[in-house]
Amino acid sequence: MTESGPVTARRIRCAIYTRKSTEEGLEQQFNSLQAQRESAEAYILSQKQNGWRALARAYNDGGYSGASIERPALAQLLFDVEADRIDCVVVYKVDRLSRSLLDFTRLLSLFDKRGVSFVSVTQDFNTSTSMGRLTLNILLSFAHYAGRAIMQSQRIQVAL
């Protein structure tokens, strides 16, 4: 509490990203994308005391594989990250963002560069915490190692 009143937490603008690989069931009144969103909304609500608020915009990629990052809602999410409209990206599971470790680490690097944290609701992965940052740094180290190993392998093949 300050002299002028209670201290309020910084407002954290949370974007919820959902993805389902197939279009099957998307026409139903309640579907997997909605279930993912509700789970993320409940998590964000549990963080209300920390200033977390869910953005109204829906970033839903129904019918898109996680093997590629070429998805319309993901493109919009990344545009909004670059435009400083998002402070935190929340997903139901890590693989909703990407099934490719290389793409995943690239996305997390972009989030980190922009000061955007990343949360997976069901896997206790939150880059706004010290343990989450440690996990991220370990993951990025492995990705860096894998990238260097691929480049070295390619140089050897060219030399042969």
C-alpha cells in the first residue's frame, strides 16, 4: 500500500492460442478449441491478483497441423507480439504452439526478445518464473547444439 492507496499489479495482456489438427468436430457448439480456451481462461483468472487479463481476440487455428508454423491465427499472434499488444501467450499444451522443437525454440526466442512470457497451462511451463526461465534456457541450449550439429554434418557432406 502506498500513501495514495493500494498498489495494483501491472496489467498483463494474455493472448490465448488454440490449435486443433483436424477440422473434425469444429462445427459442434462446443469443441476442442473452446475447451482449450476455457482452460486457459481459468488459468488466467487464477492469476488475476498478478494483473493477468485475457485478451478478447481469439487466436484459433482449427484444422492446422502443429508441424508447420504457417497458420493464420499464429501469424496474427506473432504480428500482435511484434506490435507490443501482448505480454503473455497462454496455451493448453506446448504442442498446441508447435510440434517442431526448432520452430518452438524460434518462437520462444521471439517472445523473449519482445519481453513476452509463455505459459502452458497443463504442463507447468511459465517463462515468467525463474524455473520457467531455466527450463527455457536449457531447451534453447539443446536447440542451439542441435543446429550446430546439423551445420557441422552438412559441412562434412559438402567436403566429401
